[in-house]
Amino acid sequence: MPELISRLKQILSMPENEQRFHDLCNALENEQVIPFIGSGMSVPSGLPSWPEFLRLLRCHSRMTEDDLETLLKDSFFEEAVEQIEQSMPARLFNERIEHDLQVDISKSINGAIRFLPELFDKLILTTNLDELLERLYLERNKCFQHVLAGDGIGDYRMLKATSRHVLLKLHGNSKKSEGRILSKAENDRAYLSRSVVRDELELIYKTNSLLCLGCSLGPDRIMSVLAEVAKIDKRMPRHYAFLHMPDDGSLLIREHFLAESGIFPIWYKGDHDECIQSLFVGMLQHLGKL
């Protein structure tokens, strides 16, 4: 713990971080923060990041490695999924998604993700297909009352008045092919104007502060939707992300891109998981839980 507190002080000493972290903690204290969990949070527990998962999946297809890497380099993840899917049998495609994203119950859950149940016990959003969050909250006796996936998240508005613990899996579940949102065509349908997924995401974004964790926050579909909402709604809450500070001179460009979607990063340098654990420790201290 002393090492994490020392790391927290280093992070908060970086320009803009301390004030943003203070604002985030105040919003958390007022129960206005919803975590948005990406694949980076599952990696310490042995699950692949999304790019690495696509590399594993490609090995069972006829798609070449060079073709995949070209798409990944430009963050064309939807197109990559679509090309992989089209170059292998559908049954094999579904089997590999289920198996490669399966949570090994014989192994422990590791990393910063372990702090989530102490910080967030209401609504959680994720684009992850795996069931690590379900297992984590079950082990902490905070089992989700409802896990809604894909188009099923449209039930959230009806349930939220009576259900405290809800997990929204925006892109579906690894064990069910129905309702998954992975390929470009599936994303095109899911994020049409007035679609279920888009409506729910827009509503949550307009009324709560998101904290993006383990997300790449590149030029993807969700970021496009958030940028559109931010452009229209000038009164929406500020949103936050814990992100590794770029070391290639692109910091200003990156910060401007995120600000277009109303996201204000708290930057860190060093080990990804250790830094997020340190920030979680600071949040727990603010809440008086440490």
C-alpha cells in the first residue's frame, strides 16, 4: 500500500491531474460516476486485450497476419472482425470467441479490477464479452441483479428504479452469438439513430460522469457517438479516463480528441495496472474507506 500511495502522489503532481482527480472524487461521492470497463482491465487476470484477442482469432481463419496488422494499426477493429469472420466457418468463429474469452475459475482475479466492487456497486458499463466482472462481484457477495447484453440493455430504464446492481454489456456476451456487436455491419445496425444501444448510451452519457478504464478511446464507434452527444448537449457532465501519457509528442492532439467527446484524462506514466490501482486507492481514501 505505501508504494501505491507514493505512486498516487507522483500521478497527482502532473499538470491538471490533481484538479481533475478532485472533481472526479466529488462526483463519485455524490454517486454520479459510472465506470466504463474495457479489455485492458481484464488482462492482469489472464484474458487478452482486444487487439491480442483478434490476433488469436485470426490464427483460425484464412486472413493473413499482414492484413490484420494493417487494420489494427489504424484502429479498424470492426473491419478486422468482419474480415476474420468472413474467412472462417461461423461455428468455429463462435467457438473461438467463447473459448478464448472464457474466465478460468481455477485462477484468481488480479489487478486493479479487484477494487471495483468497493468503489462502484450500482451500474457498470462494459464492451467486454467475458464474464470476469460477473465472477468478481459474485465473489464479493455483490452479485448483479441483472446482466443485460446487446439489445437487451433497452430493459435498463425499466429496471433501474428497483434494481441497484446492473451490468450493461454493450456488445454482448462471449457465450451467446445472438445480439453480439462486433463486426462493422453489426455496429452499423446497433448505433443507428434511435437504436436501443445508442439511446441507452446517449442517456447515460448525458446524465452521469463516466470513468473510462482499460479503454483505448481511439477513433471507434462509441467515441463517435459520444462526440456527437457532446456537440449537441453543452450541459452534460464531465467524463474522465485514466490513461497512459503518450511519449511520442502527441499529448496535445490526444487531449483535444478526447475533449471533443467531453472526456478529460488523468494521465499517468509507468505500469498501467499499478497506476490505476494507485488512483483507486486515492478514490477510496476520499470516500473514507481506507
